[in-house]
Amino acid sequence: MKLVVQTGDPIRGTAGLYAEGGFRLPGDKSLSHRAALFAALAQGESQVENFLDSGVTQVLLTCLRQLGVQWQLYDRTLIVQGGGLDSFSANSEPLFCGNSATTMRLLTGALAASGVAATLDGSAGLRTRPMDRIVMPLIAMGVPIQASDQRKAPLQLSFRDRSKPLQAREFFLSQASAQVKTCLLLAALSADGTSVINEPASSRDHTERMLRSMGVEVYQPNSLSVVIKPPSQPLKPLRIKLPADFSAAAFLIVAALITPGSDVWLTDVGINSGRTGLVEVIQDMGGKLELFYKDNQAGEDIADIHVQFSALRGVKVQGDLVVRMIDEFPIFAVAAAVADGQTVVKDASELRFKESDRIKAIVQQLSHIGISVIETEDGFIINGGQPINGGQVDCDGDHRLAMAMAVAGINSNSQVQINGAEMINESFPHFVDLFNSLGANMAWQL
């Protein structure tokens, strides 16, 4: 489908998990993935409120059902009947992970711990994503796993005798990745001793916090290392309320910052320190953005966010900050396009291995709407402050890129048409309805 965006009114109002009479922010995607999978590994019934019901989480739930896990989803509350680490049932049909690398990498770690045989596959796009980052460490642990050319999906796990535990290891990852780290932490639940994972930079620690709440001894001796010991008791079930997804809120944050007259409150948003690099960058750009700490649920900090239209200036983004805003670069690029002066992004080569080559895709699509942007090997350079022109863009199968281009269209001289924008439903159902309720002018077309 095509999404057509035209200049609308200022973005004003409140959006959150519990907004009455309107459309809500989605529950946290990263936490939803983990909660569903970890609940399946627990012993007993788990209840997860504010669960994200979208394309990427539905493929995980379908895979869990194929593995014999019983679950029900009612009005954003997920109920999972967990049977423990060894409760998965082998299934001769491939586990289809859609376009979700998170599903494939996390589920592979859980399957490695369980010891059951399985084949994991996905869309054509997912088959291009690098999987050697999990395959090679898992092989070192003794997991019987094979990948296409040892690098990509489909992945094939053979049956493993659970009486022979996996080998505990110390890993030194070449790139910081919460998905890779989580895969190895899950496999380590069935290891013969303590495992250690070291990263070159701090990645989000949702997994460590959630496993800790389930009774697993997992701790961080420093900001770059995680230590985990296999549990001596079954994992405790989850009973949690998930916060709103910060990565989804980021689109409203930038829309309010760059649209004159805008004033938005975003409530009950998760502000895990591994996810909020964009907040620091926006504040460095002169953005009027404030966090009001509110609560802590299942180890995750929650806050309300107040954002107002601001005169932004260009900045440089590099180093460890890149990891802490890795999912926000498409929408950050739109903020940089409006900001006065030059913005430089470095050390972001990991963006080339997302749902699309996000460096190339960001550069191409911004260029289509009149933005001066230069591609570099590990990032991009944007010369901001120029008008955004209308035109046609393509989301390149990338949900975050499609939403970023929609926000750009709110401030364009003429309408922006986004081809293939149905990918937005992968992570942010009701994106269009929510934006329109706050003043935007977006419409779907066949």
C-alpha cells in the first residue's frame, strides 16, 4: 500500500499506553519479544500486560505454538503457559520468523538451551541478515547448528542430548548487539558452568533485567560484561506491565520537535539507559525535551516525556552513543535534515545490517525529497536547514524508514508518497490513526 502525507496542523496532545478515547502508543517491542519467549521457558503461567500485538511479535507467537507452547492474547494481555527449559516439542515444519531478526536470534538461543531439533527460516530480507554472529559462538558451546554458508538463514539445529550440558564459555563479541548477547545468555541457561559475554560497547540490558526477575543469577561486573550462571531452579513466571515503546515514541518526539506550534506529552514510556541515546542527542541539538521519571516495572524505568517545537542545530554522533540509539537513526536523520547546520554520523556500520542497509536507504530516500545528504562507509553527513520537498519514496521493506519518511512528509512543501508503507504494521499498529488524532494529515491509498 501507499501512504500519502501532506502538511497538517501542529502535533499537539497526549499519547500513551492508557489514553482514553484515542489511539495508544504500542507496548515495547524489545520487551514483548523477550517476555513471550522467556515466559515459555518459565515454569507456570505468566501474564504480560501491554504486549505489542504486531507483525514481528505474531511470528514469534506462531513459532512458540509450533513448539507446543500454549498462549492466549486478549486486549493486549498475553497469557503464556510455560513448561520449563526442556518443554519445547520438536516440529518438522520450519519455524518461520518473517522479517524479524530478533525472533530468529532469540529463538535460536532458546532452542539451543532446550536441545530440540528445529529449522528456522524467514523472509527474503531476513535471509540476507548475518547469522554467523550467533552460529559460531553456539557451535563453540557445543550446539549442533548449521547455517547457509555458515552465515545466514535458514538455520538448522539438530537434536541434542540434554544430559550433556552445553559448554560454558567466555565470549568477546566484535560488535555490541543485544540480540546476539541475548541468544548466548539463553543458551547459557543450559551450560555446565558460568558463562561470560564481553562487548566492545554497552548494548541494551532488557534481557539481564528480565532474567534476573525470573530468578536467574546474572550480573554485570562492569558496563561491558555480563556473567550468567545456569539456574538450579525453574525460571519463575512473569507478571509484568510493559511500558510504551521508546522507539515508537521517537517518531512523535521528532514530529513535535520539527513541526511549528507542536506540544506533545508521551506517557508511560520505557527509558532503559541502553535505549535513550536519542534523548541526549536531541538535547544537544537544542531540542525542548524533558523526561519526568514515573515508575519502575520489572527493573525497567518509566517516564512521561514532554516535547515542544524547537530550533535544532546540527551535531556529531559517534562512538558508544551509536549503540544506544541504533534503532532511531531513520527518524533522527529527519530531525537532522531540518536542523540548522551539518550533522555527521560515524561508527554506525551496523546500520547496514538492519531490515535494510539503513545507511544507503536513509541517504537515498532523503535525497528523493530534496535533502542534501552524503553516504559514508560507516554513516552519513546531512547538510540541514533546507526545505523538505515532496515526492515519492520507498520504504525498502523497512518499517522504521517508512515511518521516518511519513514524519518528513508532515513538514514538506508538498505531499510525500511512501510506497510499501504497510510495513509500518510490523512494529507500530495504528501509527497513522494516532498521528492524525494529534494533527497530522496522512491517508492510505491502494
